[in-house]
Amino acid sequence: MHVVFRESHGLEETDTPFDLGQTPADLVVLSFSDSDLGAFAAGWHRAAGALPTMRLANLVALRHPLSVDTYVEQTLPGAKGILIRLIGGESYWPYGLAQVQDFARRNGVALAILPADGREDTRLDELSTLPKSTLRRLQTLCDAGGAVAAQAALQQLALAAGLYAGPVVGDKTVPGFGWYLPGKGVVREPASSDRPLAVVTFYRSYLTSADTDPVDALIAALEERGFAAIGAYAASLKDLAAATWLRAELTRLKPAAIVNATAFSAKGADGSASPLDAAGCPVFQVALSTARKKDWAEAERGLSPADLAMHVVLPEVDGRIFAGVASF
């Protein structure tokens, strides 16, 4: 078994035919979201051989009708299950949906077309070949995010397609905020330690998209330097429930340092203090850049204006100490 995940797209390719060059596989997952695809890749790898072969592709590379035709002819033959996640409904990818639906119905393929904006879409239900009950289970798992939920969604798709899929172990939901450790995922609280505590704060979206490599590396580096390090995640530091929880935890644990990987200022709309201030310790700001490292290295200014605003200028309003770029 093997998985192929190729990403090569840009705005200029939406009007240009593009051949992804993917060979057939049992399962195919298509989405406009790289976060979606990253989670499915992590979920497939997490299964450690207990899932059928799979292909992943970003729909941006399949906007041109010729690109769609090529993909249907070269990659979809042999597919038993296809999952498509769409934002904007049928009108966002009409030709592609028509061709994939025709292929699925002619070949008896399990096809699930799901809205990625959290809303129910009866038209997408009609275009799918699976029962509504199965579609709802798949949508719930996809909306939950994270590698475990993605693995469970792939398991459901495989079973619906008549393929073997091993059991899924682990929590399929990711709480809105909490503690995180590499290799363990969401944990209840930091383990007691004689070493000084360092907390890495980051966005929940990195967890749900299974894109935690930069956070894992930061935690590992802090551990190597003598800290007991742990991650704390939230959808936003301005979310009231998350901010209240984090403020209370930092007050209780009194970390020696915080490395903040969230962007913008975390002060309240009324100018109230950031929850990170509750620790009373230095808060180092790092940038998880949205640019490519090559572009950053070649640009005289370094970070793009957007990255500078999000990761340097606005966090400085909170008194953060900029510590550099942690990832690209």
C-alpha cells in the first residue's frame, strides 16, 4: 500500500490544463483545502497499512475541463471510493462534479460529495451515490478535523466501497482548546517536573490539519535545552472560553517562558491584557510564515508585509519579544 500526495498549484493554473500524473488507487480524496488534504494524509499514515491505497489532490489543479478529463481517465479508473470536499456548492466545480458523478454511477463507485463550510447541501447529497446517513457520518468526521477523525472518515469510505479497513483507535474529536504533546496529541495537563516549564502556544487549526511539525520541533528544541515543554492550542487567544482557560492555567503553572506561534495582538477589544500576560514571564514571538523559504531568502525585506504585520508588528503591541521565523 502507498499514498501519493502531490501539491502544485497557483492562481495561474486555474485557466491552464494541468496533469497531476497520479496513478489509480482504491480511494481518492479531493479538496480545495490543503489543511483537509494534510489531515487525510496523516490519517492514512496513522492507519499503518490498515487502509486501502489512496490518492489526494487539490481541486485548484483540476479547474480546467481538460485537467478534469485527464484525471478521470488516468487516475479514477480502479477507484472504489471517492470523497470530495467543496466550499461554495456545486457551482464552484460544476464540470468536475458532473464528470466524477457520471464516472461513479457508471462504475458503481462509492461517491461522497460533502460541503466543507459546515452547512447542509441537499444538492450535493443528490450528486453523491451513498446514503444520507453515511454522508452525515462522513461530514461529521471531516468537520471534526485531525488525523484520527480523518482516518475514521477514510475507514467509513472504504467500508462503504466494500473494502477492508482496520479499526480506528483514538479520540475522533479535537477539543476547542487544551494541552498538546508531540506523539500523544491532546493531553489533560503538563506532567509534573523539576525542570522549568516552557509553553508553546499555537492555533488549533494546526492540530486539526495534522500540520504540527513546526510546533513539535519547537517543543523538542526546548526539551533539549532543559525545559519541560508542552503546547497549548486554541482557535484564537481572543476566544473568551479559550482565553479564560489559558489565563487560569498559566496563573496556576507559572511557566518560565512562553513561545507564542499565534499571530496578531491577543489583547481584548476593550484593551484588556492578553491571556499570555497572566504568566508573568517573557513571551517570545515566532513566525510560522505563510511564504516559501526560497522567497524569504531571496527577498531583501525578508518576511512579506502580511507576515510582518501578523507575526511581528501587531504582537509587539502586546510586548512580545520577536524570536525569528520558525517555519515556512
